Amino acid sequence: MILLDDSDFKTKLSNSLKTNRMGKSIIFFKELDSTQEYALSLPISKSIHGTIVMAIKQIMGKGRIGRTWISPEGGLWMSIILRPDFDVANIIFIQFIGALAVVNALKEITKIDCKLKWPNDVLINGKKVCGILVDVNLENEIKNIVMVMGIGLNANIDSSSINNLLINSSTKATTLREEVGTDIDLVYLIKSILEKIEYYYDNLLAKNKTSEIILRWKEKSNMFGKKVVVSYGNARIMGEVTDIDQSGALLIRLNDRSIKKIFYYSNVTFQ
């Protein structure tokens, strides 16, 4: 099994990275409750753009909408601190950027064509291999806003260690080990992901290419035309996925043919 070795991991990754800011500061743990919560708790002075917080194992990994992310040894559990110069309304595009970076990195390294499920899941043959979570530290002034992008990727582990603990999940998990048939070099994988995140992120900031990000995301998804159930608050509706609009919201067609806009904080279950 290829694991993250804290004795030389940071040196190997730092020496291999070809980024300007992503991964220039690395905080590494053998075990941590949650890389996401740790990154969010850092003071502004230590929340340097591009800092990554990693752990070999998470005890209380964090997923979307209050879910727990099962994070045994052998996976890739990483949170990236971002100091964006744009409105928090664009948070959805940070999730899209993370997902695109993971999909393209996995294609490059494993040759597998992954698919994206709105708003944050990376799938292989309909099974989840990776999730992207973005949190915003709203306690700071807007000029000091901090976003944290969490990436949980089932790499060199067995899916049974995850699926046996999943409760009422509509999507089963898979792992890179099971899909590829061998373990993956995590340093090389992290390098590829970070370099692609920086590419998309810098282009988004410099040229505001939200339309291009949406187009690239849609090209990697096969969810259009599928039935979904959406839950938000006490409401529950059913419909068919038709598109993603320019704000990054999911558009679904209801039974009465009207179009409903769904935002990223909603719970969407594909039928």
C-alpha cells in the first residue's frame, strides 16, 4: 500500500510541485479530526492562500449538509485554503474548479473517464470516488474572507470500509485501488490536482471565465435528463435535470413543465 509518509512527504511534494502558490505551505498530520475544520480554525495570519492541510486519517471527516466523510488510512484527505478576491456568491465555482481538477488529474494518471454529479461528486461507473466541499469563514471581514476547499478521495483503500458504514446513501462508494487494480502514488496525484486547481482558479480570477468553467463541468457530467428528488428545509420536489445556469445553479423541470432553480445547499438525490 502506498501511503503518505510524514517523514518525507512534504519534501517530495514540495520538490515536485510546479505551482506559484498552491501547496507552498503544507500542514501535515498523521491523524486529525477534520482537515476542513482545522483549516477553518486557523487565524488570518496563518491562512495563507494556497496552504494545504492534510491527514493520513480523519476521525470526523466532514461532508456536505452535515454528513460525515469516512476517511480511513490510504485515502487522500486534503483541505486547501483560498483567499479569493471575489464575492461569496461565486462559491459554487470553487466546487466546480475542484471537481474539474480531480477529474482531469485522474484521467491523466489512471486513464479513467470520471463523471461529475452536481454539485460536488466525482463518480466512476456511477459510484462515488471523490467529494468536494467548500466552506467560507464568514466571521472575518469581507476583505479578509477565507474559503476552504476540502477534497476527499478514496484512493488506496477498500470500498467495503466505506460502504459498510454508509446509511441511507443513494450512491455507493468505489476506490481508485479497485478501479485501477493497484495502488496510486498519492504524491503524484496531489501534485496533479493542485496544479490543475491553480490553473482553473487563476483563470477564473483573471478573466472571470465562469461560462467556460460551467461548459467544461457540463462536458464531464452525464446527469442531464435524469430524474432527481430535491430536499431543502421541509420542502421536497421531484423533477428532471435540464441544465446548469450561469450562476452554477441546477435547473430541473417539474411535472407541470415549469423550471425550478436549485442551489448548492440543497440535498439532491438522483433516481
